[in-house]
Amino acid sequence: MAYIDGLLPPAGPAPEARDHQAADEATALAVTALLNCLLREVAEPATAEDGVWVLPATGHVLHVRPGRYPGAPALRTPGGPRPLSLAGLVALTEDELRARTGHANPSLAKEIMESRDVMAALLSAQRATTPPADLYLRSEQALVAGHRYHPAPKARGGSGPDAWLPYSPEARASFALPLLGVPAEALVEQGDASALDRLGPPAPDGLTLLPAHPWQVELLGGLREQRHLGLTPERAVATASIRTVYLPEADLFCKFSLDVRITNDIRRLWLHDLRWLGLIDDLLGAAFDDLPEHRPRPAVLGDRGYRSLELGGDGGEALAVIVRDGLGGHLRPGLTALLAAGVSEGFPGNPLDGLNAGQALGWWRRYLDHVVPPVLHAYFRHGVVLECHLQNVLIGVDARGLPGQAIFRDHEGVKLTADRHSLPGARTPVVSPAYGWERLLYCLVVNNLCEIAGAVAERHPELRAELWTELWTEARSVFAGCAEDHGEPEELRDLLAAASVPAKANLLLRWLEADGADMRCVPMPSPLRLFTP
């Protein structure tokens, strides 16, 4: 594996040409992200003609190159369509959102341009490295474009590349973790965090070992007043979320607080989430024990507990680290874990590459069989709402690349429905069944299945319409089968007849400066209904 501090000599175009190429590619990615948001949340089809959209609050008409990744926006004018630069598209979006909401947002345009600049730097850095031999790590490090339906998917809090590039998964980063010594009176711990004790030499008497993310240490001013005990002997590998790292030799994931806004939230581990970590872990540990025998059983990477240091009355938030199971105890023998988001985005060795249309349809059916039934089972049988978006689902594939196991991770976003669970106090993970179902549909159908189906279909452009129909006919069959498993629940009956499914409105949420945990949805045409007899 090529580490950030040991890059291989660059190959391909000269650095200057490569930088121009990276800038152009990053701009195209930023345009696509903004168009995805604009077309899903705000615009309306202007005519039956594909690729023509009206912005209803201002009346502007956009011509857009259609497809999975829309691009080439142009504004209709009396003299014909006028191509829009990224800055022009941002200005048009701002005008529309001000007219629509009556609200002004002085920061979003800057975030969008920063996100573009971050992607350019990541593309340039990535080309100077060699992909890791490990396919799992390759899939984790594939997300240069980030969240394809967020207006500023790669914004990094306004800091320059020197701050974040050494820790970026997209640049194939790995690094040693600083080790702090925590005295007993400042230690904050819940659950089983003992695996952290094995990440370095034993701590001196009276102290407990606490690994920290080096970027967070820098953000906190270096923590010079704390006891530093050196660095972990093993290098941690940055994974897709940037604040979660994997230590392959220890077979352990560590999820850290990171005081940087990434997409919709400051990525701190908040106490109101950490306090329920053990409960969620217990519920998920048993959620699939009663899965019907004919359904493949998934695995869950347990979040065993967390450890932190009380820092200035913060309750341990700033330096919290969640201890997450590695793959070894969960991945079935003979399978290789891949991040679903990486499969959607693409990477060398992607199992979707090289399949003919029939093989791709078979791959998709196996993916559905492993992912959909357990997610619906957890909801209907246990009132557990898995946050099963692309970045929280791993798929184990066999030597032929075929799905053989689903693995779910990240308890922080898991919700519990109020008809099954009651917890005391405020800021609990308990939500109404209606909200939980909406959240589940967004994560499962829109964020996950639509993107995987898009990745399958785009590899067969000559059969795209026919294959798209077949993909969602298969999906509909799996959902219908799950309805039989659970006594034909009303929610699934309505889903299969519904004209739309809920899609998270990330552009509107950021424009209105909503809380990072807020969820606001807009209706998106349901691919599951298109093939109702």
C-alpha cells in the first residue's frame, strides 16, 4: 500500500497538465452534485422532452444533459441555451432558493466551491498513489465524488489541503494514531473499550491509553497540556467517512469525533448519541436471531463501547472514540468485504465490471436477497430502523464477485420506533413509526438500491431501459416476498402501490441551515411502482 508520506513517482501527464485535468474533473463532479440536488428537490420537468427543467420560483428554464450523472447545464435565453459555469449554476440556484424560501444563505456558495477545490486536490493526490492490493480498502477509498446528492459533498470546513490531505481516504492515506494517557479522574468510558489497550505499550500506572485522531488533535490546538505517550506502532487506514479508521493487524475500527462540518453535520460524537450506544448494540446483536430460515442472515459490526477524556467540561465529546468490531469475526470464510458505496462509485476490481446483462441481473438479485429482507425484518419485527445507506453497508462477495453476505455497521444513526420502544429523557433514538419508515425508505430504496441499480444499468447502455425494468421487477419481487414474511403489513402494501418514495432534501436542508440530524424529504418517483401490473 502506498502511504501519504511515501508516494510513488507520479505516472501519466506532467503535474501541470494533471492539475488542470483534476480541476476540470472536479468541476464536472461539483456540477453533477448540484444538479442532482436541484433536479430532485426544486426543479420540475418543463416538457415531455428529456433534459429540460423549469425552476418554478424564478421561471428559469434549464437544459441538462440527462443520465445517471447529469451535466452540461445551460440556461434558456431568447438567443438559445447559454452554457452555465459552476459559478453561474450556483448563482442561479441561490436566486431560486431565495425566491422559494424567503431565506438567504451566505455560506453555501462558498462551501460548494470549496468542495470542488477539495475534489481537485484529492484527484491530483490520488493519481500520485497506487491503489491498495486489498480490494476492501480499495472500495473504502473510492469516493472522490462523495455524496452524489449533496451540494457540497467534499467541503472540509474551510481549511486547506495541508490540514486534511494526510488523513483523506480518497488519497489513500494511512497514519499512526497519537496515544494519550488519561488519568482516572478524567476518564470517560462506557461498554467494552478494552481493545484500545492493545494499540500501544501498556500505559504508565494511573493512566489509561486513549488513541486520538491526529486531525482532531490539531483542531484542538495540539493538546499540549495532556500526557502524550507516543504513537501506535500500527498505521491506521482512513476509511470512507474520514473520521473512522481501520487497523488491519488489530482488526479493529475506531470512530472518532472530528470537529469539521462534512455534508450536513459537524462530525462530533455527541453525548446524546453515545449514551445509547450499548442499548443499540444489544438490540442489533439479537435483531436477526428470528430471521426466517429461508432468508440469509447478515452480520453487524458491533460498536462495543467508547472511551474518552473529559476536556473542559465537554463530557468527553471532543476526544471520544468508538470501538467497532473488525471484519474477522463476522465475514464468512471465502468472502471479501466491499463497501456498497464503493461498488456504486466504481474502483479497479469492482465485481460489476465485465458482467454481461444477464450476469449483472443475477448479481443484483443476490444483492437484494442479502440486503433487503434483514433491513425490513429489523423494522417490522423489532422496531429497529437501520441506517442502511451505501456507506453503512458492506457486501461480502465470493471468488466470482457474487454477493454472499450483507454486513451492517454504524449504530450512531440507528433509530427505534415508539410503538416498540420507550426511553426516558430527551434526545433519545426513539422516533414515530411514520418517521422511522420514511427514514428507512430513503436509506434503503433511494440512497442504496437506486444507486446500485444505476451502477448496474450504466454498464449496459445498449440495454439500459430494458435492464432498468428488469432490475426493479426483481426488486419488487423481493419486497413482495418480505411482505409475505411479515403478514402483508400496510407499509409494504402502500410502498408497492405508491407513486413516490421519500428522498432526503440535502440542498434545502443546507440552504435553511437545519440541524445536522434533521431530515426533510421530497417525493421522488418510485422505481418500485413503475412495473405494477
